[in-house]
Amino acid sequence: MDSAVVRSVRAGPGCRCGGTEVCEATQLSAFCAGETVAGSRGNASLRCARPQRSPWAPAEPAGPSVVPEEQQDLLPALDLRQERPPPRVSKSFLSLLFQALSVLSAPIGDVLLTVYREVCCIRFLLTAVSLLSLFLAALWLGILYLVSPSEDEPTEMLTLSEYRERVHAQGQQLQQLQAELSQLRKEVCGVRTANSERVAKLVFQRLNEDFVQKPDYALSSVGASIDLEKTSHDYEDTNIAYFWNRFSFWNYARPPTVILEPDVFPGNCWAFQGNQGQVVIRLPGRVQLSDITLQHPPPSVAHSGGANSAPRDFSVFGLQVDDETEVFLGRFAFDLEKPEIQTFHLQNDPPAAFPKVKIKILSNWGHPHFTCLYRVRAHGVRTSEGAGDRAVGAARGSH
């Protein structure tokens, strides 16, 4: 028998049919001619289906169905087989695997994304470093190409011994240059010292000697003096400020003898009334006069802002022993635009010796009240008394 239909069999827990349904066993060998069931691990798969009844078939009685004894023996085995649940190990493992993969997919994706970003960043850095290296290499090559090597640099490679010899030679040259520099420094110091001493001597010599480079016989230290009887009166101011000048110990006016002193500075002068006057200088002996020198401070050092009190036009006379005979020696003009010391050559030809000399001031540079004389110098040659008398007689004969 190939197939058997068991009717009115009690449904087991694995069957989806009702109590009155028919179960068809497809591969039960025990039920069909004592053969073994073909299936997986002795489990029978039962397929339940409703019986195909004809709608015109008579209804079966609703009483309990009768089960044969052979089939009743097989019911417990079928019930046990139907009550066993199917194995779900593979399905549970796959579901757990899928759940684990779904849970781990998010962090794994984040890790992979981070790794990708780091790799991209490292690649960018490597690319930037490579480009920068190429740029620096190109720049260095350009600099080496543009900057030409100096001519002093040796083109050939030197050995160590040649390099040492060259360094030694340069060291010797440097020592020689240092020795020459020291010698030159000593020579410069010596020349500077000699020049300093020479300049100092020249300065002191200039300070000590007369700038005119001629002997001065109108100097009080050699015996010259002023003939006050033939000299103009001193200037007297009528202001109250000069009231005390009438007393000798309060007199600020300088006497005419000041023109015979070498000290010349602003204010240290002899002033006489008006723009015309005269002074007679008694020489230390008979002198053949050759030159007369007048000195007046320049306008730049004057306290009043000018030198209009300086003499301008003047005449020079030589006086004889009797003080009556005057010999005209020349007329001159003192120029403020020229140096403060001005020397004038006298017209004493043939030369005559005079014991006195008279300086007659004819005008000044514009001062309305007085004229100042700072220093007068008389130059010439001093003679003996006999020679002076013979010179005076010759002068009288010529006149």
C-alpha cells in the first residue's frame, strides 16, 4: 500500500487541523507496508488538508469515529513526533549575527571614515611637502645660476697641505701688516707731537711778540710818556652818572697814558671831547720815525653796537727839541673795514730823528660827543744825540 489515509485521528500539537480533519502522511514507511520514513532525522512532515467532500454527499453521523487498533498503536508515536518543536538554532544564530553586525556597523563605519580622513590628510601633507621641496630646490638652483661665483674663489680643489700653506702665508702677511700699522701709528703720533709742540711754540711766540713785527717806541714800558700840556683834555660827561668821576678814586675815565699800554679791550681807551683833538707822545729818545700804527677794536666786539667813536682822518708831525718846530710826516685815514691794527708809512725822507711825535685827529666815524684812542705805536730807528742833531739840521736846511 503506497499511501494511507487515517481518518478521525486526534490532532497533535504540531498540526494545524481540527479534531475531525484528515492528516496525510507522505513518507511514513511504518504505516505504509512497514517501510521506514524518508525525511530528516525520523521527523515526519505532515500536511493537513480538509477532505474534499461533495456538496451532495450525505452528512456523516456526528458520533465518535472508530479508529482501528493498528492505527491506535501508531498514535502515540505520531503524537510524540508532532509535539517536538522544530530546531531553530540556525535561525537564532543568524539573527544574533545580523543584530551584532547592525550594532557594530555604526562604529565600524565611523572608524573607517576617520581612517579615510587621516589617510587623505596625510596624503595632502605629503603632497604639500613635496611641492614645497620642489619649489625650494628650484629656488636654490636659480640662485646658484644667477649669482656668479667671485673671481677670488679658487676654482680648483685644494688639498689639505696646500690649504695649510696658504693659511700660513696669509697669517704671515697679516702679522707684517700689523707691524707696519704699529710703526705708522708711532710715526703719526711723533709727527702729531712735533706739530703740536711747534704750533704751541708759534702760538706763544705770536702772543708774546708784537704782531706788527716792528719795535714800538711809543710804549710806556720803554720810557715813553704823554706831554699833557700839548694834549687835548679828557672827555667829561655832564650826566649825573659821571658826577663821581670828578674824584680821582671814583674816576672811571681813562687817562691818555692808556694809549701807551699793550692792553687793548673794549672800553680801555682815552676819550677826548668832540671829533677833533691831538696827543703828543714823548719818545724815550731821538727816533727816526718810519711808521705809525693805530689800533681800535672791531665793531663786532663793541658794546655800543658800532665803532663810530674811532678816529678816521689824522695827521702825524714830528716835534723838535724846542717844541716849536713841527715837521709834517703825512695824513692818513683809519678804515673800520680793514683789520683792527693798521700801520701807516710816514713821509720822513731824508730820515730825521725826533724826540716827540704829535698825532692830530681831524675827524671820527660819526660819534657826536667824543673820540676814542686805544693804542698808538711809533716805529723807526733810535739814534744818538749827535746824529739826531745833524739829522735835525739837515731837515731844517731842506725845509
